[in-house]
Amino acid sequence: NRIQNYIFLKPVGFETTIRGAFPVWEYQQTNARLSGIDIQTHWNISPEWEHLFSCAYVNGKDITENQPLIDMPPLSINNKIKFSKNEWKKLILELKSEIVFRQNRFPNNNFTTNIIENNEFIAVEVDASSPPPAYHLLNLYSEIKFKTFKKGITTLAFSVQNILNTKYRDYLNHQRFFADEIGRNYQIQLKINY
């Protein structure tokens, strides 16, 4: 797709407040070209086992400036193995592997600012461009369903996100400059339909 006046956020400077120093982002427009690919497969291995695969890639180019577009998602590959057994209270068990590669196509939006060091202004380069490294996450999901009322069904689910407690930063999250993404996360869900 070619997009006229594509709107994007660009780091343009640095601002110091009473809470610290922060990059300043500004909306800008350019002529852009976006291309990409999505692949999905679903394989029924047996009546109880399934495998799901997905792969996504987007290539963005700023045609006006002849450089890559900022904030384009990197190549990601997902694999999920699923076990389900209706006879065991509609049991579902899923293990998902999510691989996100490092974005190697990005514009250089670094800028220089002055900071005070030993009571003198010193010019430093602020790296607002470099993407974080690639990462791999494992996630687990499980659920069972059972009758609680005459016509009601209750679903009890348990999930663990980021099983290995991987330390990572998402390229599309502007808060990556300040903190890592969430670590291991446990969730218990109870859904009652009546």
C-alpha cells in the first residue's frame, strides 16, 4: 500500500521537568509504502491435539525521506500446541511460543542535547532510535467447563504469561526507554453464564 500523508510519531527533542528528562515526540506526516505478509496454519494432529502457526512481517518505508519508517513491528513467529478433551469437563491445555525478532530497519532519529555534569554543559547523544533485542516468550493457558445451574455453565481458566520470566522490551512500546515489559504473570478467571 502507498499512503499519502501517513501520520507517525517521531522523537524530536528532549525536555527536562522536575521529575527528570524525557524525550519529546511529535506527530508528523510523510508519503509511505507499507508491505507485509501474514501466514497462518492450523493442523489437526489427532482428535485431541492441534498445532497452530502464525508468522507476520511488515516492511515500512518513508518514500519522501528514502528511509525506513519508525515503529514498524518486527518479524514475529508464533507456535501453539493445543490439547482438548471434551470428556474431561471440556478441558483445554495450550502452550504458546512467541518469538519476536529485533527490528533491523529503523530510521536514525537520535539527537544531541546538553546535560549538566560537574557544573558544566556537556553535549550527549540521546539514542531514541535503537530497537531492543529479540526475545522469546512461553505462555500457558488452561480451562475447564462445568454445569453450575440448570442451564448455566461455569468456565474456570488458569494462565501463565511469560513462564520463563524473560526480561524484554517491546519495540512498539514507547515506555521501553524507561522500563522492561511485565514479567511472569499468573491469572485465574471465573466466568459464570446463567
